[in-house]
Amino acid sequence: FMFSYLRFFGRPKNSWESLLRRSFSKLPSALPENLLEFSYSRSSGPGGQNVNKLNTKVQVSFEVSHALWIPEEIRERLCSLFPQHLTKSGKFQISSEKHRTQLQNKQDALDKLQACLEQASAKPKERIATVKPDYANERRLEEKKRQQRIKKERKYHRDF
């Protein structure tokens, strides 16, 4: 019975090894909001009279070196892809002041952060080195000589 069960359904998916592999190889599906720092300030965006009264601008930040919920290679790629979001102290900051309410701006900032993390988690394609054929180099040199002759003929020749 057990042999046919394993053959039909395969190995159990919840083994510890697979859980560990999955948890360290990719990002969590939802951002851990308890590990992120939120700060609020007055926005310069839309809001009418509320602009001067309410703190609708949201700034989300976290310490990149302490963000153990992000795998190491993704953290490195995040820093290299988005240096404009890094502070000198090593914090990654994203802000939003697009909407009139604080809650919408908070969601927008979290969406921006999620998009940055997804972009950093995409592994870049490995470049396949190609060799330039010899005839291409010869053709390039012939074209250069032809252009040289054309420009030389344009010069004004003064006879004395």
C-alpha cells in the first residue's frame, strides 16, 4: 500500500528539507510589516486643505544588513540595482505621497518595495560570449578606408 501511495502521490511536500530550501531560496510572499519602519509626514501631493493638516506621506525603511528575511544575494542585488534608495547609514527607503490618504500611500509604498524586491530577485541572464568572425573585422576596416578616401577627396587642394 505504501509503495503505491508514494508512487501515485510522490514524496510528502512538507519535509523539513524542502521547507528550508524554499524559505532561503526566494522571497516571502508577504512583506513582514513588523520588521519595517514606517514614518509619516505632511505630503506635497493631492489633498486640498488636508495637505496642511494631515500626515499623509509615508516613508518605509529597513536596515538592509539586518533584513535576514531577504536572502543574501537578493540583498546585494537590491543595493546595486537601487542605490538611489539607500542612505549613507545603510537603510533602504521608499516613500509615497501619491494619494490623499495615509492608508493608500502606505499600501503604495509597500507595493513599490515589493516591486523592487521582485526585480532584485530575478536572476540576470548569463551572457554567452560570442566570437566576432574575421570577415566582419575586414569589412569594418574596408569601410573605414572608404570613408577616409571620401573625406580626403573633400579637402581643398591649392595649386601654387
